[in-house]
Amino acid sequence: MTEKKEAPQVETPKEKKENLSLAEKLNRAISDIGPVKKDGNNGYQNYRFQSEAAIKAAVKKVIELNGFDIIPSYEITNQRDVQGRKGTVNHIVDVLGTFTITDGRRDQDIVGKMPGSGMDTGEKAVAKACTSAQKYFYKQLFNISDHEEDPDATNSDIGATYQQNMPQQTNRRPQQRQQSQQESPQEIKERLDNALKMLADMQHTTPTEVKSALIKEYENEPAYKQNPNLALLGGATAMYKLLRKEQKAGQKCTAN
């Protein structure tokens, strides 16, 4: 009588995944995600952008594939109203997002934090702040890129080409007055359009809404009556400095 030998047991892909530590799963997810393309398109202003939905979809795919989840929670740390020259009020909200990375084994949970800020004349400031915190947490955690150059390493002019339009935080207004003597009205308009696109992406809104808010702020100013586009470009620079300060803070992702 011959003895029947049992076939060797082979781990399934699911079992192999479950045997990984959470840190190993996260490392695999970071390798899996790759660049996220600019999927959004603004036909009116003729530019493409990397949407929040595209980033979330890419993250959702790799965390499901690797067997873990990211649970967000938000705490409002500050909120204030900034009154414009014409009486319009921008409500600004700062939040601190806490993101718990978990696969159900509580002893392996990883907790990360990311600040975010949102500004709106209506009721969307909190939602924009939370969206900003989550978007930049995902981008930093998974090293998400879009195959384009780092804008902080290229042109420092807020009105430069859209892919290279992050300015340094310096006072640009004297230079703008000097440039106005050298640039044609069309060139100034193009710089303003690029600045509006950038601010719209930062605030998850449209260039038209950003421009409308700036017009309300500056339409009674002498500089606006003399050169509307140049005055709005100066206002866009001031708005940028406020938002960029919050964004730079958000790029420092700390994990416990």
C-alpha cells in the first residue's frame, strides 16, 4: 500500500499580502501609484490641470490593491474674515488634517498630519481647507507627480507660463510697474490669465471666480482705472502670497 503524499501548500497572493507589515504594504503602494496625469480641462481658459478627483482615484486604487485604508479627520485650528476694499468679506479657515493609515492591525497604525487652508466668500472655506489638506497629504505621502518640472525650481514669475508660475514670496509691485513700461497690454493680460489659473487651482475654483473677487477689491482704485489688468496682477500676487504661505506649511508632512 502506497502512502499518498499531500501536495505542498502554496500561499495565494492574498495570503502573501496579509503577511506583509503595514509599512511594507505602504511601500508597495508608493511604488505602484506612478504619476497622475492632468485630467481636467478648462475650455474657457484653455488649460489642463491635475484634479483632486484624479489624485483620489489613483490613491484609492493602490490602497485597495495593497490591503489598507487611510481614514481622515479634521480639526479647525483658526478662522478669520478678511474684509476687502469694497466691503466684500473673504472667510479663511485653517484646518489640521489627521490621516490614520491602517490595515486593521491597530498596533501597526501610521498617523500623518497635514495642514490645509481654504478661502471663500461663501460657505465653502471649510470644505476647501479639508480638500487642500487631503490632496497635499496624498501627494507627499505617495510622491505623486505629473511628469512636469517642480515649479519651485523654475521661473519665479507669477505671470509666467502656467507650468512654471510659482513666484518667490517677494514684493513684486515695484517690478510690475517697471515691467508695464516694457510689456505690451497683451503680454500683461497673458500673465494675468496664467496667475488666475494658478490661483483657481490652489483654491479649487475657477479663474472667473478669482477674477471677479479681485475686481471687487480693486475696481475703485486709481491703479485699476489706469491699467485694470496690471492692477489685478498685483492683487493676484498679494492673494498668492497668503495662499502660498499656507501651502508651503502643508508640504511638511510629518508621520508619528
